[in-house]
Amino acid sequence: MKNIFSLVLVLWSLVAYNQTRIKVMTYNLMHFPGTLVYDEASGTFTDRTLVLKGILDTYQPDLLMVCELESAIGADMVLQTALATPDNRYNRANYAPNQSNPYDNLQQLVFYNQQKMSLVYQDIIYTDVRDINHYVFQLNADEVIMLDVFVTHLKASTGYTNEIKRLEMVQQFTNYLESLPTDRFVLFTGDFNLYNSDEPAYQEILDVTNHIVMEDPINAPGDWSSHSAFTAIHTQSPLVSNGQFQAADGGWDGVTGGLDDRFDFLMMSQNFRSSPLLYYVPNTYKSYGNNGNCYNSYISNPDCSGTYSQELRNLLVNMSDHVPIVMEFETPETLDIQQVTYQDYVRFDSANVSSDLIRISISESQLGSTYEVMNQMGQTVQTAVFTSTNTTLNIETLASGVYYIQTSNGLKPLKFFKI
């Protein structure tokens, strides 16, 4: 009996050892990097990159999805400073300005732990407000596990008109899901600006007739706005006053009023509940830094003590008018960048949105093969042969629109946008 018990312990330890956690965070960075924060040491306003680093160091996400990023410079500040590690484990997707509305400079982006996953494709869903960004990852595992991440910033403010605009944006997402295999793991995340679970946009996300059925991991329906019953999941605003923030135009920035809205979400496909390959870890969905006792107060209030430290809450109140949402997934696979090799690939080395040049790289197996650039009508507008593993396409003469790069051996076409 003793030997059997010991064997069970050994087997259990092996299974536990092989499990790998994937930590996910979504965060509205509030006009980053344009808005500055007051630095008491120097008596001046300065950028918030080190504040963000202090927050990220406490959680160390494997996937970081952000909203209100203003530029590629800001993206590099996040990657090179806020996510800096001795082993350089982080990378980011290609940044492209908002294509849906050129007058809106707020964009979404994803950063990721390249030791655990590889970015294989990215896309843009156009809406009447701002882009929804789509990123496809493959986990660095022996088993092929694909993860589709969609990041959005839905229309803000109350009122019927704004609710309909939010619904229309979400419908663009749910329609897009029809192009994916039904067994794909999907995350839909960002600043949703939803006030209650009766909003049509929220109901559209959870519609069980969708091609891929999504769910709210914490299943907390109700009127989230200005109701203390939902204090623990509120994400806006950790500020009561905003005098510490200076906007790019020299004024103040940041929504005030204390924590009283659930605007930020991490939604997941239902297979995260049922699949043995990748699954949600129960009770890991959290409003990060929110101890659940700061209703209508600022998050750094000493009276709001609890699991999250005073130091973290001080950082949060000096970073944004939102707090992050986090959750964790687990896989029995051992994730290792060395395990994934791409035998045949054609992928972007630049943003897939450009007015002049598109850079792509190919595997050596593709050298000498032919590729075509086709428009949405299926008409070929360019034809060439891959003569190098790094190729630059000149698209200056093409009309604005959507195009596809199709290889002669039938690999999945790459979609790009000429602006």
C-alpha cells in the first residue's frame, strides 16, 4: 500500500511539473505615452514608463493587451523599458495607426512572452469607431495549440446611440469569428465601456448562436455602474482627482470619481472550460490592485488595504484612469521556444498596413517559388519569385484597399492594407 501511495505521489508530481501557466493582462494605458505624470523627486512632469514597469513587474504577464496606445514610439517604450527583462523574453506585434478612423490616434496592441508563444499572424477588423485588432499565436509546444486574441476599445459614453455603436463594433467581431475553425481558443478583450449586462453589445458577445461561443469567465450579470455590489470587479476609475496627470495639450487628463464602473473585460471562448490542452484556471480573473473595498474612492486610499499592496496601488493611481484585468490559463504542455520550428512559412516582418513598402520573410524551403499579390476581386496585380528569405514589396502604385499575398504552394495568404 505504501509503494502504491508513493507511485501516485510521483505521478502527480510529474503531471504538476509539466503544467505551464499563461498569465494574461489587459490594460487601458490612458493616452500613452502623451500624458505625463508628476514626479515629486524632480518637481516636473515625466513619462509614465517606469510607473508601468513597476506594475508589470508585480504580475509578469505572458500576454499583455493594451488600449490607448498613441504611437510606435510608445509601443517601443513599453517593450524596451516597461517589459525589459534580463532574458529579453518579450516581443510585440507590429504597430499600425488606427485605420478605421485616421482622426483617432488611440490604438490597441499586444505584447507577449516569446519563450512561451509565437505570433504567426495579425489582422485588422474595420469599424465605424476604431480598429479591432486580431493576433494569432501558436504556443511553443509539441502539440499545435493556436490562440486568437482580439483587442478592442468600444465606443464610450452612455445613451442609446453609443450603445448601438458598441453593438455594431461587436457584431464586426462576431461576424469575423465565422472565418475561424470552431475549435480555436479565442480571447476578446479591452476597454468595452459597458455599463450593464443588458447592453446589446454584451448580449451579442455571449450569444450562443455565434460561430464560436464566448463567455464571461466570472459570470457576473447586473448593473455594474455605480453599484457597490460589484465593487470587487470595478476597473474605472482609480482616481478621485487627476492633478498628477498632464495631457499633451497641457491640461489635466484622466477620468475621476473613484472606482465605480466595470469597463474592462477579458472574454474567452467556451473551450477554455472543456479542453485538456488549454484551460482557464478558476478564480484567477481579477481586477488587478482592487481589494474590493474602494467603492467611489481612489485605489491608493490606505483604508483600501488587502491582498494588493499599498505600493502597487500607489503605482496604479499614477499610471491610468483604469486598472488592469488579469486571468490565468494552464496547459499540460511544456512551453519552450526551441520546440517550435516552422518548416514552411511566409510572414510579415513589418506592419501589414503601409502606403509604400511591405516587408516579409520566408523559410528557405520557399526560395524560388512564385507569389502573387491579389486584390479583393481576386485579380493578380503583381507577380514575382522569392529570391531571398527577406523580401520587400513596393506597393506605392497600388490603389488603397485590401490585398493578399498568395504563394504558389498553397500556404495561407497574407492579408495587408494599402493606405
